[in-house]
Amino acid sequence: MTETTKRQTPPDGAYAPYTPRSPEYRLAVDALRGLRQDLFHDAFAYRPLVRSGAGAPSAGRASGRLRTYAAWKRHAVVVGAGLVAMFGALTTGDGGGAALLCGLLALAPVLLTLVRPVGAFWLSLAATLASAVLSPDWAAGPWPPGSFISHLVVVTVVAIRSRPRTAAWMWVITALYGFFAESLFSQNSFDTNTPPMLVVSAISLLSVTVWHIRRDAEQEVTAHQTETAHERSRRTLLEERTTIARELHDVVAHHMSVVAIQAEAAPYRVENPPPELENAFATIRENAVAALTELRRVLGVVRAEDYEAPDAPQPTLADLDALLANVREAGLSVDKVVTGAVRELPQGVELSAYRIVQEALSNTLRHAPGAPARVEIGYVLGGLGLRIVNGPAPQVTLTKSTHGAGHGLTGMRERVSMLGGEMTAGETDDGGYEVTVFLPAATVEGTA
């Protein structure tokens, strides 16, 4: 049995091809959407004007009760402008009830900007229309003197408290209202004052818009500078940690290699060693080689691609005299004082102490050339004390120390923190600079 399928004809327009909207249409839709969002959506939302912050310049200079008053300065300016508008309405009337009502209509929108800014704009237009009806000289224009001042204050305050797009819409609506009022109250003797309103309001709103743009640009630059400084500090910290990790990697790798070699050679130093001893040394060697391999695999990531391990061992305090000789050749007068019983310390402590002295003397060469320096090393119970101090630079132009501006102090602090020590750095009373460090360390076994 065969069934015949009838094709259903779709209604007209059901499969109409999609026609993309023109750029003009999209621009108009976006503009109307912005108008609705700025001036219609939650137009009478409660948005009180906050007080001036404690960090404001005027508040910072004031004290006590004056500081409290200074926090309300913006509110006082708005209220004062509203009273001026009210006075302008009262002085142009006949002094009767209509003049008083026009004065209140001029004051109310200005005061409303303190709590409901967008609603104050619409109230200003309504109050202006009412004042034009009540004013005895309404034929002089759609903007009575009090309403003229009031509306300018309102649009300026609302523009300050909103975005630049809102200022543009307020100017357009003000122009539309002015043309509407002219047609409503037109007479032969009618002398419009809408053009002056549009010119003055345009200048005011343009000034506020420029202020908004400049403030946003300054905030963006400040945020960018803060982020850049943070990233620079973080990069500096990572670079110093990478350098420390490389050096410690070399130190630990050297010691693990020595352990492996000594464990392999130890059985040959004993005649007929027992099998247990040979197995113990073999286990020690295997563990040392495995630890060295794992150490190189994990810590090797801190090496740069072009990094090459140093041929010579990492420097220690025994190499400090050569360092002092080099800086003396560079023109730095430096003395060394050693107190306490000199003893061998763990190589990580010796390396960190050497690098700290090296960086402190480099800072002296850079920031206080020609100033005398002194390096004090104290072997105390439980650790090592360092004190590197330099006098003021003889140059007259270098009146302020710039220590800490680069990577030097960051690297020193990282080394001290890694070893659980303490460090202080700062200017001395005579204008020099002093770095004091304590590195906790135990005596290496087998030495005294």
C-alpha cells in the first residue's frame, strides 16, 4: 500500500532569508538602550552623595571639628548653589506666593541631586515648566532666572556623579525641552533664552566630561604603575631566588658527589673488609647517586638554558680577602675586622655570607663612591654575625642614600630568610648606611 505525502506550503515569510541589520540601525538601538539605562532605568534610585574621604587635602589639613565639617564640603557647595538659584527666583518675582513657590521649585531639584541624581534631572525639567507657567514674565523665555540657574547646577552635579554618556543625553533632552517650551509659550513678544542655556550647559557638561576622562586616565595609569611595580618586585624576587637555588644546587651536588666517591673508595682502604661493610658502603653510594640524580632533575629547572656550572667551588669566607682586594682596587677604602674563634661553617652559610658582603660593598661603590667602608665578621655561639657599614659619600650631590632601590637588598633578605636568620638595613646617624645580619649555623663536624 502506497501513501502519497502532500507537501505543505509554508506561510508567507516563514522561511524569509535573514537580513543583517545596518550599522546605523545598530547604532541607534545602542543609543536608545544607553538612554534607557542612564536616564530611565531606576531613575529615582537612592544614591546618596558620600562624604569626602579622610585622605582629602582639605580634610588632612584640618583638625578636630574642622575636619568633620570639611567632610561635608561637597554637600555645602551643592546646597549653596541651590540657595543661589532660589534667590534668583525670588528676586525676579513680585514677592508674592507665586515667587516663593518658584523659589522652592528652583531649590528642590538641586537638593535632590544629593540623594537621587537622575531623578533630580527630571524634577528640574518639571519644575522649570511649572515655574514658566507661574512666572509673571513667562514671555521672556522658557527658562525663568531661578530655573535657569537651578537646571545648570542640576545637570552639572548629575554629570559629575554619572558617566559622560549621561551628560550627552541630558544636553539633548534639555534642548528638546527648550524647543518644546518655545512652541508652547510662543507669542510675538517671545524672546527665547534656550540658546544661552544650551551654550552654557554644553560648556559645563564638556568640562565635566573632560574631568571624567582625565580622572579615569589617571586612575588607569596609577593602576598600571602599581601593577608594573608589583610585577617588577615579583620578578626581582624570583630572579634572586633562582640565583640562590642555582648556587645551592652546585653546593649540594658537589657534596653528594664527594659522598658517592668516598663511599666507593672506602672498602679499598680496609684490608679484607667484611661483606657487611662492603654492602653498607655500596648502599651508601647507590643512595648518594640516586639522590644526586633526583636533585639534578628537580633543581635543574632553575638553570637557564645558557647557564653553565662553575668550574671552581662556590666562594666562602676564606675567599673574602680576595674580594676586599678587588674592591680596594676599584677605589673603595674598606677594613675587615674578625672577632671570635674562626671555624668552618656549613658551605651554604659561608656562601650566603660571602654574597651578602659582596652585594653590600657593591652597593657602597654604586651609591656612595669614595665613602670608607668596614666589614665586621663575628663568630658567635650558634651562628655568624655580619656588619657592613659605610660612611657618607663625599660628593655634595649625593645627599640621600638610594640603597634598596635595586636588587641588592632583595637578594640579601632572601638569603637570610632561607637560612632562618635576621637582617636589618638602614641609614646611620652620620648619613651612611649599615647592613647587619645574623646567620644561625652549627659547627661542621670534625672541625673546631
